[in-house]
Amino acid sequence: MLGLRKRQEERSLEARDLTISKLFFDTFSNRLHEVEGKLQALSTNVEKMKLSTERMQVSDLVLLEKIQKTDEALKESLGWTKKTAESIPGDTLREKTPSLLEIPAARVIVPQSPIQPFSVPTTDGSILSGLANQTELQVIMLLSAQGSKSAPEIGRLIGRSREHTARLLKKLYEEGYVKRDQARVPFRYSLVEQVRASLRKGEEKLQGEESAPVSVPPA
């Protein structure tokens, strides 16, 4: 009897120990599963943040490109509007256009230090002979003397409106007189090497003519 009772007690203790061990194992497994879930979620969030950063960088580049295209479209639209206004007969335009006294002071553009007409050194067959007017010549000589400049800077120096300057620079750019740096806004313009070479050649020719001896006919 005593031996049977002792075996029963031992079995009871073993069952209790097994239950405690199983409970401990289940608890540990649940905690481990939770930690693994949190690590996986953290890894997913990190990947999402990387992807979001890359998309933001691409978005910034796209936005800059759209701004540049919008600026070009605005310049072309303003140029078209002015051409349309210039095609309207003078009497009709005066009837539809407010007088200068009726325009708010903030809208009046005052030219600042316009550049005086230039005397340009040219040679036979110079590419500068294709320039249409004195204003285009002023821009060429300005860029030759002072280096690259933005459209607003050029407009202020030659005393022209923003729209007029934009059309002028667009024409010079398309005809190959100037090059445009689009790395930042506003764009900067500078002379192409062929124009610089033509100007240097003209200057050298003028210097040679000035230094040449003048023959005086005998009295």
C-alpha cells in the first residue's frame, strides 16, 4: 500500500512538473512570436521609408522640370498675347487699353540704366550680320563684356520688359547666338564660342586698321 501510494504521488508530481513546463514553453513561444512579428513590421516600415524617400527625390526632379516647362509656356503665351495686341488697329487698341494715369503705380515698369547703342567690330561674312536690330546687338555685346546673365538681369540692363527680353533671348537661343544653362532657375545665358570668336576677329581687324600708317599725298 505504501509503495502504491508513493508511486501515485510521484506520478502526480511528474504531471504537475510537465504542466508547468508546458505552460512556460507556451508562454515563451508566444513572446518569441510577438517579437518576430514586431521585427518583421519594423523591417517593412524601413523598406517603405526607403521607397518613399526615393519617390520624393524623383518627385522633386519632376516638379523642377514642370516648373521650367511652365515658365517657357508662360513666356510663349505672353509673346503671343503681345503679338495679338500689336495686330489690333491703333484706334481700337486705345479704346480698350486704359491710359497710363489709370494704371496702378505698381504696374508701371521703369527702365533702369539702359545700355547705349554699341559700335560693333565686324568682319566680312561675320555671323553677327544676321542680327535683326540694335537690341539684339546690345544683348550680344552685354554678354561679351560681362559674361553669363539671367533673363531678369539682362532685361534690367537693356531697359526692356520681361516679356520682350524673354522673346529676344528665345530668338537668339534658337538662332544659335547664345547658349542656355538650365541647371537652375532662372536660366542663365552666355555667348556661344563662334560668336565670341567673331567678336575677337572684328576687334583684331579694327586694331590693325587703327595702327596702320596713314599715307599723306604730297602737296
